[in-house]
Amino acid sequence: MPTEILMPALSPTMEEGTLARWLVKEGDTVSSGDLLAEIETDKATMEFEAVDEGTIGKILIAEGTEGVKVNTAIAVLLEDGESADDIGTAPAKAPAAAPAAAAGNEAAAPAVSEALAPAPAAPAKADGGRIFASPLARRIAAQKGLDLAQITGSGPHGRIVKADVEGATATAPVAATAPAAAGPAATAVPTGPSADMVARMYEGREYEEVKLDGMRKTIAARLAEAKQTIPHFYLRRDIKLDALLKFRSQLNKQLEARGVKLSVNDFIIKAVANALQQVPECNAVWAGDRVLQLKPSDVAVAVAIEGGLFTPVLQDADTKSLSALSTEMKDLAGRARERKLAPHEYQGGTFAVSNLGMFGIDNFDAIVNPPHAGILAVGTGAKKPVVGDDGELTVATIMSVTMSVDHRVIDGALGAQLLQAIVDNLENPMVMLA
């Protein structure tokens, strides 16, 4: 029977996307791995591959359509011997939709091809995760009485295919568990005045309505949720930059022949990465009912782009040289501005850096990006009068930083230790190379 191709979840946070462009047309024959379409998520435009083989019988969603929900049918795939005439007699909607992937660095496996025939609904694993299986494999499993949860798939993304079920033997049926009793309805969180109410407030005034794209909507939702649900606290320090600026100038002269020019931000990233190793209890993330303490220092860095921002992650930043970090950061920032980052390049990390010093901002408070434990907001370096160690008044280059911390993960004293380690690294930059 005809098979629906569903809108895939290309990242753990994706709820809807734009079908930017079809790479196939009705009547085209496709095989597993062939490119079907370009899908625009809230962060990037990604190519979507076929999992099953067959013929594109009908395209259901036109290219350029925005706001297509994950697991919405976007096309129909025909198997051998089927024709477009079969589409009208098949059920119009696929079985249960696939949930988004669990949080982490891996993108969600594309949810593709649910059987249109009255085949068994997509089974679930004991932990609630969905089992990916082709329609043919699911029908064979139903006929043989197989439990798909006990079969390891050999197809793309672990998908169970025909060959996996043909040689499998039947297992005892799994007893269905009674659905959990529904809890009390959650209290709605106030979201402020509606769009119509706000518009009425400005009747008679000239204005232009700016439509929100997927990225802006996601940023608004995620940061509002973060600010409402994360118990923030803030730690502030002034950092003397003179030793770092002198050391940076010396290094840049030596690296000039290699075409490498280190920025102050490169030193900040390295200082944070090293500090997370020096205070390992802070190298952690909030995971709902537990804390995950990571071994490597994976540092996210906020990059402003048109209409929003990315936070690409520099993995193993503590083990990389300053020149390697600088080169990698420039590459990630450049591709972020072109929206060409892959999901694994902007997901993960335990701690973030947001630097607005280049805009002349003295200091600011950043919002923690979950599941991170904290974020360092960096202001500009400016000449200021200070009292030296000898008690004499002198002038130094001072940079103000504010560390926003998730109190569920890091307590005040522990956060103070982390910030002190960052300050020590930046004020004694040669130590970072030891």
C-alpha cells in the first residue's frame, strides 16, 4: 500500500519547519539515501534523505510552505506494482507521530514512511522511545507475531527493514500496560497581552508589522522559558587585561606568517575551558532529575547573525591550542552567519560565552541557555584608574564580566571558584599554555 513520507525532526528542538525546496518530482524513482528535499529548520537549511525505495506518487506539501509540523505527511511513496490510483483509497493519515529525539548532540532520526494500510501502529520501546521500521517490515512482523522492540535494525538510523524481520523468530506478546491516570491540568502561564490587544493600543499610529521567522520564534520561546524556569544568580568581576594584551601582541607577531591572528575572545574561550577543568563540578548540565557532569570542556560561543543568533560549540576546547581555537571559531562563526551549521555543531556544551565588548558595552547580564550551567557575559576593555599592589594610583585596562549561573547545578561558592579560575587564567595568560 502507499506510504506517507513525513516531515522529519531534524533536531531535538524542531517542532515545525519550512519545506524550502523539493529535489524530486512526482513520478521519480528513489532509493534509500537519495535526497528528497531541503528542509529549513529554526537554525539551518538541511537536506532530507529517503529511507525507503519506491516512486514518488504524490507531493502533498508545496515547496516554500512554512510552519509544517513535524510528522505531517509531505508526500506519498508508492511501492512496486502500486499506482497513483491507490492513493485515494488509502487512509488519509499515518499512525502515531514520532516524538522528537532526546536532548543531546545527535539530531533526531528523520521520521519517514508510515504505512497507509491498516498495518499495526508504530511500536514503542519500553522507555517510551519510538521504534523506526519500514511499513513492509512492520507488516511482516505483525504476520509472524514478532516484537519489534526485540529486533535490532540494520537500516539507516537503526531502522528495521525487511531483512531484519524475515529471519527473526516470534516472541511472546508483550502485555499492554494500562495508561497512566491523567494528572491535574497544568495552570496556564500568563503570556502577556495578545497581538490584537497590542495592535489596538497603537491604532492611528504608523507602524510596520514584521513577521517572525522560525528562528525568532524559537529564540523567543526558549529564552522566555529559560528566564522563567531557571533560578539565575549573577557573579561579577573586573579583570586586568594588560598582561593578556601584551602577550597577545607578541603571539600575533609570531603567528603572522601562518595567517593566524588571535582575538581577546580566543583567550576568553580558552580561559573558560581551562577553568572548567580546574573546577570540574561546574562542568555540568541540568538534566531534569539529575546533573550530568562532563569530562571534556565543550564551550559554546554566542554568534550574532541577521535575525537571531547561534551558539556553536567548541568541543574539547581545553585540549586545543589558541591558534586551533581561533581557526575553528572563525570557521564556525562564518558558517553560522550563512546558516550552514549542522545540528551537532551548535548543540551541547556545558557553558557559554557571550561577548558584546566589541560594541562598547561595559557590562550586561546574559540568560543561561539550557541545559548549560552558566554563561559568561563579557564587556569591553577600557582604561581605568586602579590602585596598584604598591598602593599607588595607576591606569590599567579593565574588562568587566558577569557570570549568570543556574543555581540548580552550581551553588554560589562553587560559582565563585569558577569565576576566580577564569580571572586567574586571563590575568596570567602564559599559564594557559602550560
